[in-house]
Amino acid sequence: MIPSDHFVRFYNEVFKSLDRKGRVHLVDYWHELGRLQVTELGDRFKTGGLEAAYEYWQRIFLEENCEGEVKLNGDVLELRMHKCPSLSKAMDNDAGAHGLYCDHCMAWVEPVMAHAGLHAVFDMESRTEPHCVMRVTRDKKKAEEFAKHAKLPSTPYIPASLPPR
């Protein structure tokens, strides 16, 4: 198995390479990641709802040594990342992080949530600092309200929302 430090750096370079070929190639890759994640998590989240998503991210935060919190408060799941280990690793090399590195998270989360009937809002807060907030709810109107207050919402499948290469 490839160590996570190497995997993150490899992933980062794949993003750069695809983006150099054209943004459409990067977005197509993200669509494929989302499709694969739906096969892995879609039915689990559809059946188990926010509670299943909460259990999943609790485990991920532990396994990946994330500095942050995962909280389930009624009908809102909130993931607050104080220091993302993935972006930190991508930044911690002489090649630098791809400018849209953080968008890959929402790129796979969005299709999973759509499949499960949930709505996620991912506030990257910054593309160059390893912290973010994601909120997930069953209530579309509540998600829209969260999006209004996001500093830097990730909407990877809306081309106009992505900065130029």
C-alpha cells in the first residue's frame, strides 16, 4: 500500500497534469472520483442519513490525523477542519499544491450527497491555508443559507466558480 504522504503528493501532481491539458480533463477526473465514491458510500449515507455520514467522518478524522471536529447537531453535520493533513502534505513539498486542490473534496462529496438526498456546503475559506468547514443537512433551504455565508464556497462543477488556470 502507498503511504498517505506519497499518495497525496501523487494526487496533487495528477490534478496539475490534467489541468494543464485543459480544465475539462480535471473536472472529468473529479466526476469519476465522485462516481466511485457513490458506489462506496452512496447507499450507506442514503440508508443511514446524517448519522452514517457522521460515523464515516469520525473514522476518517481519526485515521487521517485531522485536526478538527465532527459534530452532529440535530439535522446538521458539521466538519470543521483546523489543519487539513491532505493540503498540508501537498503544500509541504517543493512542487507546491495545485491551485484547486481543495475542490477535489467537494467534487467527490457532492455526488455522494445527491445520491443520499443530502445537501453539503463546503467553505474552503482559503485555497492556500489548510482549514475549511463543511456542513451537511437534509434541508435544501438550510444548505442554501449556509452557502450564502461561506467565505469561499467550493462548487467544482460550476466552471465559472473556478479561478482561471
